[in-house]
Amino acid sequence: MNLTPYQIGVPLLALFVMLYAWNLALRKKKTIWEALLWTFFWSGIAVVAFWPGILGYLSAATGIKDQVNAVLVTCIGILFFMVFYIIIRLEEMGQRQTRTIRSLALRDGDLPDPTHNSHKNSGK
Amino acid sequence: MIVAVIPAYNEASRIASVIKGVSAYVEQVIVVDDGSTDITSAEAIASGARVVKHMHNCGAGAATMTGIEAARRLGATVIITIDADEQHDPKDIPALLKPIRDNLADVVFANRFGQRNKIPFIRRVFNGIGNIVTLVATGRWVNDSQCGFKVFGPRAVGQINLRMSGFEFCTEIVRETVQHRWRIAQVPTKVVYSEYTLAKGQSFSNGVRTAFKILLRSFLR
């Protein structure tokens, strides 16, 4: 089997991302379910890159008929992924603003100092 | 110590009645005024609640987390969250507290669909979609995942940390139960839908946006 650099690079990238996801899961920053979703998604990309022929039945609908088109479609997918990531980052900025408003509300709420009434089992 | 947390946004006409109903079952009531432009805060204070006020409207999730944090600072071991629009019956609180008292659960979800309630068809559909989105995002099925009426036991009170500001927080709570391996219980409760509560609920477009955010965040987290 004659492998192109694309067919080697994309599965390696997918493997790296999946390992990263499971690393997050082991550190309890992701749930097992979320790691499974990532694995499912990136496995699909790796499989399609490795055996583009399995998309044959979709080629009529999508127009993906050769490696060049597959690369273009992958690039569009990556662009979508980047846009999603920017949306998440924007959301995090909003969350930071919300945290500030919440902190001010708690400060002005005449509540006991948390350092004297801490929850040591919070795990955070 | 049992504390009730009531997130409220422009609920001046309802908040006093909710506080009165809840007060019989808890030692302290905290109302989080989420940037209301009416006299919600004044009504809540007059009814004997402790009020924490957001200077801007941040959303139900942010208000709930502020209330939980305030309750922690007051030394709460059990927290009840309940909506401010009178859709829940405080008389259901003892039933919700029971699994916590019996040490059978860390979080108790009210289930508005677990008994005969007059719930509009469209609400049932929206909640069903919310349950499915929650299942896809978290891997756990909860019969009424989008209900604001819940009880958190000592373990959950200590560990919970909500980051989502809007209505997505309901799904985030389910995610927290998976993440921290909390035991859950579901108790059928009464619900009263009026024109007022229906108008206050989520619109379809808001629901779609919420679902999109949940799925996106669960994927990119």
C-alpha cells in the first residue's frame, strides 16, 4: 500500500488529539463520555484519511472524488473547528465578566469571610 | 443547616409568596437578584430573605452559583434551589430532602413529569429535547434535567462549581453528577404552569442556542 504524507499525518494528528482527550479525562477535566465523543470524532477523520474509498457512497453528494478534494474538505473542517474554538474563547471572556459581577455581589452581600468558613473538601 | 437559594429576575410580584412558602422548611432563604429592574430585592428583604444582588443580568446559572456560594459561606450543608415564578410547590421540599436525609443521594432532581401535572404539550417537547441533549452531552439520562427545583446534599454542596451562566447550567449540573460520581435521586413533584410562568420560560430560539452551547462545550471542553 502506497501511503501519501496526508494519509500518515492526519491519523497521527488524530492519535495525538485522542491521547490529549484521554489525558484530560484521566485528570478529571473531561468526563469519560466527552473523551469517548472525541475519540469517535477523530477516529472517523483518521479512518476517512486512511481509506478515502469508504466515502465512495458519499462522493456523489459531496463531490469528494479524489485526494485533493479530501484535503480541501478537511481544511474546511479545521476552519470550522477554529471558529468553534473562538466562540468558546469569547464565551470564556463573558464568563470572566460574570465571575467579576458575582464576586462583587458576594462582597457586597454582607456574608461571612470564606477563609473562615471554607469547604476543604471542595476539590477545586 | 438547610438553605434555600432562589435566583430571581424581575419577580417582584411573586417572590414574597415563594419565600413565605419555602421558609417553613429551611433555616435561611437567599434570593439572588439577577440585575432586576423592578423591586424584587426590596420585596425579598421585606419577606425576610437575605439578598445578594448582581449589578447586571448574568443568567440563571450565574445567579444559582452565586446563591450556592453565598449559602456555603453561611455554612449550609444542604441547599435547595427553587424557581422564583411560583411554578413549584414548596410542600414538595420534604419529599426532595428525604433521599439526602437517608443518605441515598447527593443530588435530588425534581421530576415534573413523574406525576399528573397539567403541562402544555410544547413544554413537554422542549423538556424532552433538553433531556436528549443532556444525555448526548453527559451520557446520563435524567427525567427532568431542565428543572430548577433541586436539592444538593453535603458532598455536592462542597464540590459543585458551575461555569455556565445561562439555562445551560441545568445540563452542567448533570455533568457534575457524572464528573464527581454523585448519587442522584428523582422525585415526582407538582408543577403549576400559568401564563406568567410560560411567558417567563425559554423561547424556542433561546432553547436552540442553549442546546448548541451545551453540545459545543461538551465537545471542546
